Amino acid sequence: MSSPTHTADNFIEEIIVEDLANGKHGGRIHTRFPPEPNGYLHIGHAKAIVINFETARKFGGRTNLRMDDTNPSTEETLFVENIQSDIRWLGYEWEGETRYASDYFEELYQLALKLIDKGLAYVDESTAAEIEAQKGDIGVPGKNSPFRDRSAEENRDLFTRMRAGEFPDGSRVLRAKIDMAHPNLLLRDPVLYRIKHEAHHRTGEDWCIYPLYDFAHGQSDSIEGITHSLCSLEFRHHRDLYNWLIEALEIFPSRQIEFARMNVDYFITSKRKLKMLIEEGLVTGWDDPRMSTIAGLRRKGYPAEAIRNFCMHTGVTRRDSQQTLDLLEFNVREVLNRDADRYMAVLDPVKLVITNYPEDQTEWLETENNPEDASHGTRQLPFGREIYVEREDYRKEPQNRKYYRLAPDKDVRLKSAYIIHCDGHEEDAEGKVTQINCTYYPDSRSGEDTSGVKAKGTLHWVSASAAVDLEVRMYQPLFTDPTPMDHEDRDFIEFLNPDSLTMITAKGEPALQGAAVGESFQFLRQGYFTVDPDSTPARPVFNLTVGLKSSFRG
RNA sequence: AGACCCAUGGUGUAAUUGGCAACACAACAGAUUUUGGUUCUGUCGUUCAAGGUUCGAGUCCUUGUGGGUCUACCA
């Protein structure tokens, strides 16, 4: 193993490169991803996951997965399982077993005792309201609690009895003894432990006191020997407390580094708001393809690789960022263009009859599965006298000379089949086209075209007799505003997009019927689609992942 | 009100740590194309402002301006 000199791609890596150069922690790099198991992971978590795992990987380090489960009221094992599978789906495997902050409850308790013995923590009998009042205000110093100067012995006794369950919820807390006039409000004697007579999803009834974030997170980092504890910017103020506790407790000095969390246009990532969307029935669940959750994006057909690339391409900074959907979709198309096989499906079908083609004849035509990759091979397509084409591909009268789709007297190529000449259409009383009539050039067959006819346009089509019905769910962003949360005067719910989901029945080529759940395809000239879990062989269901780019005007 | 953080093209990130501002996305134009997709080529910028240090500042200093975070027994 050589020790390559890595170049730093962002400010976190700069710190690491410097630490490595200084031989800090013997060159060991250890990060962690610490979700609270009270909801599903979303695109913002994906960013944090990618940063933690990729940073460690780059420097030959490791990454732990730790459930930050210090609040028994909100956490569930169900979420733990989903978090694990989402991370694995994204393509990452953590070091060893999944860790839990709750595994350290006894150790944390001992650390609290140590703090008490050092005279740096005290049991406070003030009410929550009183503690809030003592806190002071921004720019206004707080006041000491009347219980602040108890002896270490008394505090130890009280804290031990808190643990033993002698006191009711809310009657007492353990507080760090720091400085009630500190400019950082978090250091004004923060609460470290609270009493909660509640069962925990892992420790059951073992505990009735639970540590708060500030007395669990950093300590868990130290216990696990985390060298670089990467978190989002809103924890900046907690770093002062994080470091104060490291010094007071004399524990392994993990270093907290904050980066800006990522926002993406048209997505919201507030767990509470996401939960509300589900409870109100505005989406179908955590994995609704319109959700910002990993589960939702997966169901929508976003490849893990695309999400990873997106997270890496957007960089790591200390500056609030609002990413465009364009960039996310670019990354999705980039992967799918390379990997997805091309199939034909007509989303808004209209019948087209090739009047000079023999009735009852079916011809099998060869077509390539993926023009980007010949190794994907070819398949056979049934072709016949009656086919479906896209209603949008026909114009009664073309509006400009750059139009090269179907219109009376126009020639177009049917993908992998023949060139046809359009003779006209039939319509109903309202003027709606009910059938398009064409003739074909028998010597223009794809691959052996000797017709000499030039057709500028190429259309996708499906044999009418062989077509299968597909339920296709067309998605648009859930909101009509890119930042629905950023309106002080309006609730984000007002920006819900009424057209975020449209169900249509499309006509697909028969091979689509056997597609497996999760498999992605390009529906030629339309976009990328993936098979939804609701799909059955009798009723295939596809989700629109993302449309193809198009420079077509008109 | 105090403390802390941030400021580069329409968007997001770079700039060998003071040395002629780069990459990607988007947009626009053109070439190729049996997907109006893909691919390829081209076009679009003096770094929030004002001072200062310096031969030289996006980078350092000062003062502003604008934005963000913080007063849960949540994480």
C-alpha cells in the first residue's frame, strides 16, 4: 500500500489532508452517518450519506451507521430497517454492525456521573418554563438557577434517584454548569438528561432518564473513535458544547465539521411536513414517487448511481444552496441513457391504418435494444396493417416547414419498420382525429431500404393487434413553486400541484408485459419509465421517471 | 439586540493558497442522427460595495450591504 497524496476537493477534505499530514490519530479516518430513526431518509440525507461515505472511502477510512435513538417517544424499529435498506440501495455498506446511541446509555450515564463529580453538572428542579425564563435572551444574559450550587454529593444522590425512577416526568433535569451569560445560548447551562417514563424501542423499560442530543451525539462519536464528525450547518452552535464536553469529560476528541445541507427545487425535506402529506392523503405514502424520500425516488426510477453522482457534483460548502431539478434530472438521464433499453409505447394512441399493407399479415422486425450499447442485443417487433401512433405526432395542417412528423402528404419513417406516406385522416363530429390513413413503401424496410424515399422524421409505434395496455403514471413536481417553504405569508400546501399525478392507459409493445418491478426502460422519444411495485402481468404499471429532453418547437 | 457563518456568470461549484477567473448544468446557434434523444462544435462572465496592504487581490485587512443560524426537558 502506497500512501498517495490526495488532493482536497472541498474544505472538509482540506482539513483531512492536513490532519493526515500531521499524523493526527495515526492517519485514521473514521466518519459516521447518524440518523434519528423517526422517519424515512430523503434526498438531503442522501447528500449527508454520500459525503460521509465517499470522504472516508477516498482516504481509506471507514464509516459507521449509528441510530441516534435517544428519544423513546418518536423512534421505531420499522424506521431503522428502512434506513438500513435505503443506505444499502444507495450503494454503501457501513463498518461492522449498526450502532445505536442507546447501546451507550450506561456509558453515557457514567459520564454524567463523572461530570457531576467534577462539579460541572447539577440536578435542577426548575420547571421547563422556569428554565426557559432563566435562559435570558439573545444579547441578554440569563440568570442562575436556584439549584445551581448544590454539592456534588447531593447532585449525585439526586441523579441516581432520577435514574431509579423516584421522580415523575419533568420534575427534574440534569444540567451542565457552564455560564448563564454565555453569548452562545446553548452554553447557558444546557439540559443534559430528562426524565421520561417511556419504553424505548431497544432498551425497553430499562431506563426512565434519557440523554439529550448534546449529551449523546458527541459522546457516541468519541466512544466509536470517530475522527471527523460531519454534520449540517445548523449544528454550528452545538460545536462549542460538543468541544466543552470533550474537554470536561476527557474523552476521545472527535472533531465536528459542518457543511451546508442541500436543498433541491420542488422538494421539501421537513420530516414533519412529509409525514403530514401522508397523513392528509395528499400522497400515497413514504415511497410515493413524488416524495423527496429515497424510497420515493427509487420507486420513481431514479438510479442510485444518479443520486450519488448528483450529490457529488453539487459539492460540499458552507454556503446555503438551492439545487435545480435540472441538474438532478441531468444525472438521472445520464445513467438511464447508458443503461435503459429502448422500447416503444404510445401514451396517447390514435389508430393508423396502412391501407396497402396486407390484412392479417404480421411481420417480425428486428430492433436494437440500446443504441448506446450493442451488447444489449436486439429483439423482434410485430408489425401489421393497423398500428397506434402518438396523437401528438399528427397534424391536420403542419404549421411550419421544420415540421417533419405526420401530416397529409408527408413521409415519415416508422422506427425499425417502413417509411409511410400520409394520405389523410378521419375525424368525428368534434373534429377529433379518429384514424390516420397511410400507405407504405414496401422496399423501405429498415436496414434494407432501397426506396430512395427520404423521411426526415422517425416515429415510434405499436402494432394494434399485439399491443398491451399499460397503466402509466405521469408525474410532475409535487409543488408548483420551487421553494414552497420560503413564503412567509403562505402555507406550503397552497403550492401543491394538482397535476402532480396523471394516470393514463398507454399501448405498449407486447414485450413490456413481462418487465420486472424496478426495471427501467426508455419509451422511445418519450422518456424513461420504470415498473411500479403495483404492477401485475395482467396490468403492467409504469412510472414516469423523467422525460427526454426535446428541442422540438411546435 | 448579541454571537457565529456565508457572499464568484441564469444556477451550482473551482481557481496550484496573492500571479493572465475554470468546470458542470441551463439557455442559444450549428453539425451528426432510423429517438426533434445521445454525441460533437461554438456563443454567453473583470468575483456584493467602498477603502486599504502589495509590483500584483476572487484570495489578506477595515468598514459597510445582503443572506443565513441560534433563546425545544427534539435531533
